[in-house]
Amino acid sequence: MKNIQFNKLLLLPFLSAFLLGIARLPIHLGFISYCGFIPLLYFFDHKPDNRILSQAAFVFSFTYTVTAMHWITLVTLPGFVGMILLFYLYFLIIFHLNKIIWLKNPGFRYLGFILIWLTFEHLQSYGQFSFPWFYTGYSLADYNILLQPAEIGGITLISLYILITNLLIYKFITSSKKSSLIWLVVLHLIWTGYSNWRYHSIKLENTHRRAGIVQVSIPQDVKWKSAYRDTTFSLYDEYIGKISDETDMVILPESAIPGYVLRRYVFKNYVNRMVKKHKKAIFTGFPDYIYDDKNDKALYYNSCNLFDTTGTAYKPYYKHILVPIGERIPLLSVIPVLNRVELGQANWEYGKEFRYYDYKGLKFTPQICFEVAFPEINVQMASQDPVFVVNLTNDAWYYHSAGLYQHAMMARFRAIETRTQYFRSANTGISLIINPRGDILAKTGIYTRETIEADIYDYQGKSLFVRYFHIFPDILAALAALLLLWTLIKKD
């Protein structure tokens, strides 16, 4: 191995990034993640110098982002370039931290690799640049029967399972020791055994209540045009009418109503007419604003609300986590001059409170768009025992790309982690209804006009992840910090 030229070493991070990237695409090759880290482990075992290490960080960032998240170019090309550079910075730090442990504390190098990687995945959920798309565990989205342990340790536990699998395969390849193979078999027998048992033994109660989703696929380029408003109203009127009489609540997507429903008569009157005409409650997304007298300006929010069959509107939910750049320029409160930057973003304000609503005696809570990607906020919502969660989104920006699939399947993980049913209403798809076991009860196509509906199933109690082990990623991050600190201060 010493004869390998250093420039050829860059093929190893390239191969790892490529394998991990295609494992995230909707081509049903998620199992490739079981060996996606092996080339990267080979790379670090060659102890590359700092120059090669820095180049490898860029190769990995560029390859993974282009492979798994190329769809971001459909939303924003500058944002895509910025993401490559941001991930380059992340991996530059990760690779150098790994090198420190590899050289100064080699006995713990593989443990360090796993802890540092999982800490990186976890920290993506924090800060105004948060974009938690990198969890390795999402590669197994197609394999519901393998995801049930997420009720214990969340998506981080799924990532840990994949990383340990990679390590055991790598150890077997490089040492030919049967012990690694034995531990690999034991790991998978325990994992699949528990997951299979839990999937078939979990008890769900049919509440005999139903909710439906309407998807009418309004094109993004006409969604906010006033000339298209009547067409939008007509489409929702038509498809709400297709929902069966057994279903009492209809869920519309993010910003389904293209106007200030709570502030403008024309929009509020439309919603009132719909609930009275079809005798169904409507839960829908729309923009909203509050006037700030102190600063003499309006504060705008991405919001949603429930309108019951009498037309009564409740207190709206305001989106907590905004898409960096797309919905708000980060660091506005720190650098006010950024308010002058115009990249087509909305610059919404951050919501501060969760909302809980009642549907036929069943408690539920809403979230908007990529809030479904954040395990922490979903745990906070689930801690108040909602029977189901409504996720409203508009993925028209992604067209027919892999981004639609990646975003949609996150709801499956959140449903299992919290053991809560999820109704995902997407403007152009993919709309989903997922029970607390992770089963997809109903699903729409992409850019179709259709309705789906299903019974609501309740899991009595809270999952272990919601009760206790939501701190599992924090514990791993703390262990990573302690290992790094020990490595830095220990004597050679």
C-alpha cells in the first residue's frame, strides 16, 4: 500500500462520496451505504499529508453534493456552489480532526472516525445555515423493516448501524480475521431481529377518524400570479369535492392559498365557502403578517391554520425553521446590512410557538416544509402527545428531481422516531400518509392532480426516543469532544 502515489489516494474519497451519494437517490440502491465508507477508511489508513487531506475534503464535498444534491441547482445555482464550499469547510475540519486521532491516538482511530462523523451529521441541525440532509441513515429509506430501531436512537442510530457495518467489513477485508465477520453477522441478526419483531408487535389503535390530502400541482411560475388565482380556487374546490364523505378534514399544502387569508376578505371568504360547501374542515398553508408598531413595519410569516366547518379560524402556526437563503438571509439580526441583499428570498420571520389543534377529539400539530428534516423539533412536538402531525410543503422548486424523494421520505423516519402518524401534503408531490409503524398508507405521484385519504392510527404512549434517548446524538457529540481533548493533551 505504501507504493500508491498520493495523487491516486484522491480516488478513495471520490469513490466514498459517489457511493454514499447514489445511496441517497431514488434508484433503490440504499444498501450500497453498507460499504460507502470503506474507501474513506483506506484513505485515512494511508496517513495522507495535509495537502492531500485538504484536496480530499474538496473532492468529497464536490462529489457528494453533485451526486446526491444536484437538484439544488434547480432552485439556486449560487446556493449550490455555496453548499459545495460550505461542505468543503465542514469536511476540511472533519478530515483534519480524524488525522489528529489517526496519528496521536491510533488505538481509537476508528471510534474517533465514527463519533466525529455522527457529530457532524447532528450539528447540521443547528444554526441559521442548518440543512440536515447528510444523515447517512436516510440511505435506508426504502427498507422500512430495518428502520424500527429509530424509535430508540433516531436517525443517528441508523447512521451508527451503517458506520459499524462499514467498519466491520473493512476490518475483515484488511485483516481477514473471522472475528470481524462474526461480529458483522451478530450485529445484523440483532438489528434485523429487533426491527422485524418490533414492526410486527407494535400495537396501533384505529381511531376510526379519517383525514385526506388534496394535491393539485400548481406550477411555481404561476402560483402567485393574480390572474391564476381563480383557477387555483376552482381546482381546490373541485378536488376537495372528490374527498369521500367519511373524511371530515382536508389538508392542503404549504401556501396553498396565495394570499393573506386572515387579513384579506377575498381569501378568507373563499376558505369559508369551501368548508361550508363541502362540510369539511380545511387545514391549509398561506402567508400571514403582523404589524410591529414598535418598529413601524409589518412582520411576514410562512403560516398555516385550521378552519372548521363553521368557518372559524384558529390561531395560526408560524414556521420555526426557515430555509437558509431561500426563505431568509442568515445572520440578518447580526449583520443588518444583509437586508439590502436581494436574491429572490422572502425574508420571513421566525415563528416562536408550537400549535396544537383538535380534530374530532384528536390532537394534532402542524409543521411546514423542511421542518420535517429536524429530529429535535419533531421530538418537541411529539412530547405533547399529538395523535398525528400535518406537514405542509411546496416542492415545486425541485421539479422531477431526487430532491422530491429525499424530502418526502424524511417523514417516514420522523413517524417511526416519534411513533406518530404523518400527513404530508405537497403542492406537486410527493404527498404521503404514513402510520406510526412507517407504513405508507397512501401516496400521490409527482405533478399529478389527485386526492388521498386514510384512517388515523394512534400509538398509545411515547417512543423511547421522545421520552429519553433524543439526547443520544448529544451524548455521541460529547464523547467525540472528550476523545479529541484526550488525544490533544495525551503524551505521545
